[in-house]
Amino acid sequence: MLFLLLVILPVGGSFLITNIRLRFPESGATNPEILGLTVESVEFTSADGIPLKGWWQRGQEDRLNLIFAHGLNRSRLELLERAAASVEHGYGVLLFDLRNHGESGEAYTTLGIHESRDICAAKDFLEARSKNQGVALWGVSLGAASALLATRRCPGIEAVIADSSFLSFSETISDHFRLILGLPSFPIANLMIGLTRLRMGFALAEGDVESAVRKNPSLPILFIAGDQDRRMPPNVAQQLYKASASSHSSLLIVEGARHGRAYRVNPKRYLDSVFNFLGKLDPVRDSNTSRINTSERLPAPVSP
């Protein structure tokens, strides 16, 4: 029994985290043409050589380009409807499959650490194609954490919409271990975390999402959570919101939404909040960077 608890479970859990390649069924539209998008199929490469595939549609020259990052075991289709709404507002959009997902190359999954390289590769792609247009990120769950970690890896991102992010690599493994198995995280989850770190060759600090938020005090971030999310409950988004020093950062908690489902539960409120957040950037952007001209921190539009 001790061998099972201290060897088999940590080793098996570590390999499950990094090697699994599933595809959950998507909700909503599965084809860009259905939504009136005229996307270009594109391919670019992450810094460590992973080929990444996606769709790109150019927007208005005076608007930001938005990079969309999906959740674990999903694909670019998860955010397709949100991208179509963004095009209607004039934004350029780039949807792509993170490593080990969809049509992109096989690789280990690291819950945002190496995936942040994919976000940076997408940013490089857009900056080469659309010079003098800023880039903002829009991610859900794994995609949200990857986006926030990317802001530390590749500076120059102008804003982030972080839907259902977790606090850190270590914390999300510990929390899910307790949630799924009903066991204390020590020592098994700790062994799993340490083994994964050694196998993948990264420092745990590289997966600290809250630290990445703190180290970008001027970055505007819209944090989104569902009040019925057991995996990343609202207090996680609230903690990340408190870590952000930007006067333009805000918090949206959607009533009745489980993990990553805020858009599906209340699409109008969700999109209104996002485009209100992004719209405050547009009037004060110049050709080089954003300047947020607000004297007070925006209140969090929390559900009643």
C-alpha cells in the first residue's frame, strides 16, 4: 500500500498530467464560415520547435489584435463564437491550438508553463503580419493561465481577458487532487508536483500565475469566473484581481456558471463586459503603446 501511495500514484499522476491528449466535445459553432468569418489558415512555430496551427482574420488598423487561447483538452473552436463577436467590433483575431491540442504538434502538457511559449509565438506572428497594432490575449482556464504567464515571458501585451484561470501550477494540481480523490495533497500531490517539475525541467516559479500578475502592475486584466465553479472558484479570480495593480483591471463573476462556462450561461453580459473593458483601451492608444487614463480603479462588476 505504501508503494502504491508514494510511488505508483505520484508517477502515474505526473505522466497523466503531461502525456494525456484528449478532445472534449465543443459547444456551439464548429466552422468559421458559419459565423461569417473569412479566416486564413496559418501555421507558426513555438520557441522550442512545436508547430502550431490556427486561423487568422485581420481587423481594423486602429483596433487591437486578439489572441485566443482555449482550455485543457479543447481546441480553438472553444472560442470561435467569441472571436466572431470580436470581428464585429473591428478587432483582428487569431485562434490557434495550443501544443498537444487540436491540429498543433504533439508535446508535453505543462499547465501553462510551456504553453506560454505558444502564446508568445502567436504574438510574434501577429506583430510580423500587423505592424503597429497592439496585441491583447483572451484565454479560458489553461488558456487564461498560459496568457497570464506569457505576459512575463514576452512583454508588450496590452491587455488580458482571463476567464477561469488558476493561481499556479502547484496549487491547481493540489486542489484537483483533493477535489477528485478526496485525499489531502501532502505527500502524494507534492511528490507528483516535484516529479513533474524534474521530468519537464522547469522551476515551479515559472508556473506562478499570481506572481506574473503582480509583476505586471500596469497591465489591464479582466478576470472572469463562474460562481458555481468548483475547480477554480470565484475566490481564485478575486485573489488574482487583488494582485493586479492596474487601475483598469476589473472582475466579472457570472451567476450560475460552472468552470469555463460563464460565456455559455450569460453570453450578453459576458461580451458586454469584455468589449466595455477593451473599448476603454481604444481611445487612448497611440502607435506604440496603450496609455490608460483612469484616475481610480474600476469597481468589480460582481453578480448580485
